[in-house]
Amino acid sequence: MEQTEVQSISNNSIKKNNFTKNPKDEYDEPLIYFAFGNIAFATATFLLGLINFYNYNPIFLTIFGFWFPGWGQVITAIMAYKFKYYMDGNIYFFFAINWFCNFCYDLFPRWGWMEPLNHTEYGVHSLMCTMFIIVFFTQNLFGQSHLLKVLFTFILLGFILSTIGNFADSTGVKKTGGIVNFITALIAYYDGFGMIINQKRNKITMPLFDGKKMGEKLD
């Protein structure tokens, strides 16, 4: 068993975990799945920004933006549990459920399987999500990664604006939430691709603001 250091998104701290690693298989690393999960999250959040800002939600974007990222986050959650990052797994699994709910809210009414949700019902969904995000946000306050603190701040702000905008049925608040969603997606894309590029080059090429310096070796 080899001891490997991995950045945990649940507490932003480097912790050591024992797992069997095949040196010929780079996908036996938990980090690659965390990066994949962050990119899937960013894609779904970007679509959410389009919906909130432009009120634009064609069926192909719903399928691409919610269905596939949802499964991407399920896979990431399973791998996080496998490598004993239980809080990380909970976070990814929560967002997977959220994206699947958005997928159902949009497509089921189109197929005649349910009545469309009204703004109050959307507000209740956003409020419930906000309560979970507060827990994840609080967990990240005590971590080392400033990038993840900023990311979860924008995630929380986006859900708060979504809750207010839906309950008040305010287009202006929803548009503001859409802008926050776009910023959140960009941060998540940066974090996900940064993990991949740094791992590939075996040094810090894209700083993730977790205490490591530019050019520092990862070994």
C-alpha cells in the first residue's frame, strides 16, 4: 500500500490516504476523479446561469447540462467513498441529486409526466439546497485552500439569490443569480483543470491557492 497525498474539497487540507496504486494506471488516483467532478459541476452551473440570466433552457441543453454532469458527479462521489473521502463524496452526491432534480423539473412537464413547478415550489427547492450548502460552506472555512473558500462562497451566494428570486418571482434577482452562477462555473473550471494540469506536469503550473508555490514539485 502506498501513501498518497490528495487535496480534499471537504476540508481543503492535504491528508494522507492509503490505497493500492498501480503506477501504470493514472486513473487509480482520487485526484483525477475530483477534477472530473469539479468540471461536471462547472458545466451544470454554467447552464443554471443561462436559465437564470436569459431564461433560456432548450431541451438539448437540459440533457447535456444536467443529465451527464449529474452522472459525472455520481461517479466522482463513488470514487470519493472508495478512497475514504466521505465528506467529499457527500458533497458530490448532493450536487448530483440537485442536477437530476433540475433535469426532472424541466423534462417531465414537457413529457406530460407532471405539472410544471411554480416559482414558490422552485423557491422551496432552492431553500432546501441552501441549507445543505451552508453546511459545506462552514466546513470549508477551516481549510487551507483559499480558492475553494471563494468557490463555496459563490455557490452559497448563488443559491441564496435563487431562493430569493424564486420566492419573490423577481427577474432582476434571478439575473443577478445567473451572473453569480457564471462566476462560480469559471472558478470550478479553473480548479478542475488546474488539478489535471498540475498532476500531468507534476508541479504547480496553475496555482490553486492552497499553500503550494508556483513551480513546486508535487512528489
